[in-house]
Amino acid sequence: MTEIDFHFNTPDKLGYVCRLLRKAVSSRGARVVVIGDAAALDELDRALWTFSAVDFIAHCRSDGEPRMLARSPVVLVHPGADAVPHRQVLLNLGHGLPAGFERFERLIDLVTHDEADRSAARKRWRHYADRGYAIARHDFAGSTQ
């Protein structure tokens, strides 16, 4: 069954995602699919190129060449994408329930202070809980990350 983690109260969602991806890829060797709307993925793509002068987080879009998709540890995917190259970790940047999340080993759901974001997260939480998923809660309220 998919492990589900909610990361609440992330004040700088984009910076947090970059740090989380760097840690997942460099220290844990994880392969991550990031799902979100086009604007969020564009913003993340730019941030991953400029995030650190000494670290590069290899990534590509889901419409990339198959060889690139197979080798990239981070793949940026829009909702409704047909295929993803791996099913290890799914990182949800969107407000909706990510289709096919149950095929991943782990789901990480990020939630900011924004009330619309929090409201959507509550719905996702209920969906997972109603289906018997164990949910780990990580609250960053008051944290400088």
C-alpha cells in the first residue's frame, strides 16, 4: 500500500520542493515524479536550474525523449499524463487528487498556509483516510525550513 506523507505549512513551497528533491535524489537515490499544473511545473523547472550554484537536480518533462525519461531521477508531469517512467515517489504540487497515486510506493503531498490549498488538502486527506491509507503528518508551522 502507498505510504502517504503530508507536509503542512510550507511557507516557501518552491524552495521547499527544490530542497526536498535535492535530498531525495542525492542522499537517497530516489526517483520522483512531480505532478502539478502547467504554471507550477514551469516555475519548478526554472527553479531547479537556478536553485543552487553547486548542485544540479537532473530533471525532465514527461513529454521528453523516452531515453531521457528512463534516466532522469525527477520527471515533471501534468495531470492526465499517460505514462511515467517509474513509480517510486509521487510529489503532488496540485490541489486535486493525483490520478494513479496508488501505483506509487510513496506519495508526498505539500500544503502551504493558503486557505484554498489547505481546504483542498483536507479533501485529499479524507479520501486517503477513508480508503485505509496510513498518513504521516509533517507540520512546518513556525519552521524556517
